[in-house]
Amino acid sequence: MTTEKKYEVEKDKIPEDVIEGDFFIPEERPPTHPGEMLRKEFLEPLEMTQRDLAEHMGVHLPRVNEMINGKRSLSPQSAAMLARIFDTSERFWLNLQSAYDLYELRKSEEWEKVKKVKQAI
């Protein structure tokens, strides 16, 4: 498959804050993992396979599969690639990852260490 632009998305139907990455972190449920967002909001509507995405990114298929299945965090490099592929911002993808990481931290034993840190100012 060539990496020519064959996927079309109607950007006017996507809220600007989602494209730019400015959105609220839900408190009543865990934040959406970036891989789930990638699969449900981008790959499925565009009928793009994981293999297609891996080719567009120039990476091996397992890397994409691990991101989509929540077994790999989204790196800044991956965020930049996804931003170019889907015409979003890098911040969109990094904010998703940060929200998810903070949620996971707050559920972990490490959070107790964080809570013991004393304020300096």
C-alpha cells in the first residue's frame, strides 16, 4: 500500500478543542487511553487498519498494536507522527497520554509518596 492520502475526514464535524487537544479530564471515569481514542475515533471511522497506520508511521506493526491495546505509552515521537497523519496537534495526543498517566499514578502506591511531598512555597 502506498502512503498516499486516501483517508478523508470531515474536520468540520470534529470540535476544535479536540483537534487542538484542549479538553477536560473526566472525574467520574478513567480517562480514555490514547490507543482507544486512536482506534475508535480515527482508525475505525476511516477504515484504516493497524498495518496501514504502521506503514504511514514507518514503524513495525507491533508498536502500533501495543499502543492501541494500551500496552505501550504514546511517545512524543508517536504523538508527532499521529498529528501529521490525522491533522491534529501533538498536544492532543500528549494530553491524552498525560491524563491517562496521571490517573494511573493516582491509583498506584507511588501516589502516597507524592502526597507526602512538602510544599515549598
